[in-house]
Amino acid sequence: MAGKGVHYSYVFDLGPGLNIFRLADRLLKENMATIAARPSNDELKVSNGLADTERHLRHAEHTEEFMREFLSESPNVWRILRLDPRFVLRRMVPAYLRFLVRYFLGKATTETGGRDDALNAVADSIAETSNDMREGLMGYHVGGATRVRVEQKVHFPRYFKSDPYVRLAMNRIFYKDPEKAEDDAIEISLMAHRSGICILTFSMGTPETMTARQIRRCIASGDRQLEFIKISESIFRRYVKSQEKSIPESKMDRHFSERFEGQRWLTIPLDPGAEPDDGLSVETVFHVYFHALISASKREADDEWTCYTTLSLGAPQCCSPDEAKLVHRIEFAGLMLRLYRPRKLESATEELLLKNHLKIADKELWISVSNAMYVDWHGTAIDYIDDMVTLVPLESALLQARQLEQIDAITADAIVRDRRIFKAQNQIAVGLQEYRRNLLTGPDDAVIVNALLDKLGAHALYSRLLDRIKTLEGLINSGYSRMQSRRSLAVSLVGLAIVLVLLPPRIEEFHDKVANLGRRPASAISWIDDIFGGRSHAIFWICVIVFAISCFAIGATCRRWRRPSITRKKFGKSLPRQISIVLDDPPSGHDNWSSVPTNDQSC
């Protein structure tokens, strides 16, 4: 089979109440991510490193324009002055005055050919550097915006009104695959959802022609061995911090010797003596990013995650597509179950594993509980957009299933305290918003989502959660009953205190009795009378103060106090010159691609 690409979707939980915008801002400030975006609008936020690159690019373009004008055959003095007045006043004017002095002294020379050639060479070098920075900046924007633009196209706009998640392009990893001649890069995308569920997607290349053994090795991320990886300094520093370790700066400077893409990089080779399970694999890379994200989010997250693999294959190389479906049927079914060697399965099992979830005939999508295969029987060219369109409904199902598991874990511990009961109630309101909603526009998306949810056991878990929610409602009602009982008791006690203490005819008699108890009580009563200006005024103001305190106590016990939730939705930096990325052509099989409006402008 022709290999087109593989995508590893790692799903993990950073806990309810995750501030996704604060997390995105921290990742961009620390240069752990390059581009971030909210699908609700078209603006792209950049990291501090890319913002510096864009600022240097503007300065280089400005310098190039100045030098081109200065070295032209007929330079415009006013234009030169307007482009860089500080340079003209500080450098050019003194140099011109020195030339005039040397000219009148007879020491000046008008031979400037060599100097002009040197300046032209400098201008050409600046232009080349500007082009490199411009292409690099555009490449980051294209890579970071493509996934967001695909999601904007295949979702209904109503889904993004409440900003359900933030999409970030993380620093990529460079690696060497033993079965590929050239070095390659892993494109890493993070979706941070407001429920606390995150999906970290690793998109990688595959060998051009793949055998069954190579396909099996690509499906399991732990079996995808790498010869070496190059990891950015910002990611590695966060990982080291998550392990509560420290590395001396001298050692960091020695190991982070390579510098490109605005960062220093560490090369980690494969240990020749390592066991296969302890070698350098894609799963190893994920662990580095996983712990770095936990450290950046500053949350106590469980070390629990799942990996779902989506393998994209092209036309078979050994036979025709129709023959391949029959000849290699047992192998395909075994690969869907991740069997190490082909084994004969029941016919019904094979039918279930190799069921096509697409309406088109020249492509097939097979779905199992741990991986999916997307087969283009007549194509071999790599199509990243087409893969992303297929990946969106799969990751949507993974998100919904993990949200149900999160609710299941919270509601299982919700019978201890009232506070946990209310927390579980709030999490149910957030987590069940997306379950089985019609949010995707594709003709096959609903079928794909429901099929994967069924294989993950989400439907059975949802039914069990409904029964638990009924029990939780009973606990909530009993909790409210206890709260109302406490409030009623508090009101009764306050009313009794009012009757006993503030009965106006008894107040003056109470004062007189206290004054007759001795010298000190009498002096205290006189001091109170002096403060309020007499006995009658004192009695009046005492009634007012105690009555106000009683009213406040009644109001405080009858009201359920909540801390206001304020979410700051600012993260990253905006470029002065915005770069807009659009997707024009619909992917194959997505006939209603253009039905979703977009406000992007071509760049």
C-alpha cells in the first residue's frame, strides 16, 4: 500500500475549570507554541518569538528600502530623509560635511565604485534575509491556521459562539525514521477544551510504500521507533521543570548547540543498548510534551491518557484495488485489531472491522476502538487537508467520550460533600453540551462520530450517567433541603433574639437595672448615653443597630453566595500586519464545503 501519513491523537484530561486562554497565553509567551487561534474569529495570535521575527522583518524591509533609494541613480533626498531621518542626521550629514572639508583641502576622491558594489552586496544580503524571514513567518501561519480553517469549514458556526476551545500549533519535532532516507518533522497541534479535555495531535509522514509489518508499526505509537529527535529548548525546559529537576546553564549551552527557527535545539539519539520498549519512539516524544503541558497549566493532572491512530493509505502497489480488498482482507482485519501476525477471524468480525463509513466508493474509512484506516484506493498523493477533514469527526467523538468519562469520575465521588455535588452538577452542564449534537456539516460526519462513540462504549456510559444523574438530583434536592432547614433555623433564632433583646418597653428598664449593678456598669451606661447624646437617643440607636444586624443576618443566610467567574479571553500577540489564510477548494466528498461562510481574505 502507498503510505500518505499517520496522525496520533493523544487525549488527556487537565481537570475541570481549566482556563484555556491563560494556558494558551503562557504557551505563546514561553515560545512552546507558535500560532494560536479561537475558531470563533479569524485572527491568529503569535508567540513572542514570531512577534520578534516580524519586528525584525519590518526593520529589514525598511533598511532595504532605504538602501535601494540611497543607491539608486537619482536618489530622492526627501524620501531618504523620510525613511530614516535619524540615520540621515546622525550618519549621513556628518559624513557629507567631512567630504566637503576634504574636497576643499584637495584630499577628497570621487572613486566610489568599490564602495557602491559593497553597499549593493549588503542590500542584496538584507533582501535575501528578509525573504527568508518572510517565508518562515508565512510557513508558520499556514501550518498553524490550516487546522483551524478546516474546523471552521466543517462545523456549524453556532458551535463557536461560546469559544469552546483554543487551537495551538506547538513547536514541532524533527526526527529521523530508520525506514526513511530523509529527516522529517512531526507537526503537533493542541486543542485545549474548556471542559479540561485536551487532544494533542502528532501528524507524521510514512514510507512511500508500506508492507503489513510497517503498517502495524505505524499504528502503535510506542512501536514507531526513531533514530533521533530534535526538541526545542522551551519544551525541554518545561519538561525538566515538571520532573522537579534542574540542569546547569553551562550544560544547557553545551548540549543545545544547534540554533534555527529562532530557538536552540537539543538532539536526543537512540540508545543502542536500550530495550525495544524503552527505546526512542513517538510515545516518548508525547510524554515530553504531556508533562511539559501539565507543568505549564499548573494543574495536578492524572498521568492517564489514550492514543487513537488514524492511518492514511493510498492505492495498493501489488494488485488492483478490487483484488486487494479480497486478497488482503485477513491482513486488513488483523491490522484493525493490531494483531502482530495475521489470524483468521469470524466473518461477522471481519465485516464489522472493514465496514466503510463513507458514502463514496473510491475511498473507505474503517473504524475500530483504537485506530482508524482511511484508504484512497486510486490515489497516492499526500493530501493533508483531506486527512484533516476525516480527522475532525474522529477527534470530536474522542472528545465527547472523554468528557463522559470525566463526568463519570466526578459523579462517582460526588456523594461526600455538598460542594462536590454542586461541582458535579456544573460539570454535567458543561460536559453534556456537545454529546451527540449536530455540529458537523459533512455528509458522513454524523455516521463517523456515532460509530466511534459506539465502539468506545460512550452510549452505554451515557445511559449509566443518566441513572446516576437522577441519583445526583436526589442528593442535590436533599442538600437544598438541609440548607433551607439551616436557614429557617437561623431566621427563627434571629427572630427570637429580636423579641428578647429589642423589645422597646424593656430596654430602658434593662438599662436601669444594669446601672444599679455597681460602679463599673453604671459608668458604662453613662458612657453609652454620652456617646448617643442622652438616654432616649441611646435606646433609639441601639434598636436601629441591632435591627440592621438582624436584617443582614437574615439576608446572608437566605442567599447562596457565589464567586463571580471572570474569564480573560486575551492570549498571545497580534501582528501589526495581519496574515490571513484561506481555504478555497472543497475536499473530495465534502459537497457542502462552501455552504459555511468565512470572512477570510486572500493573502
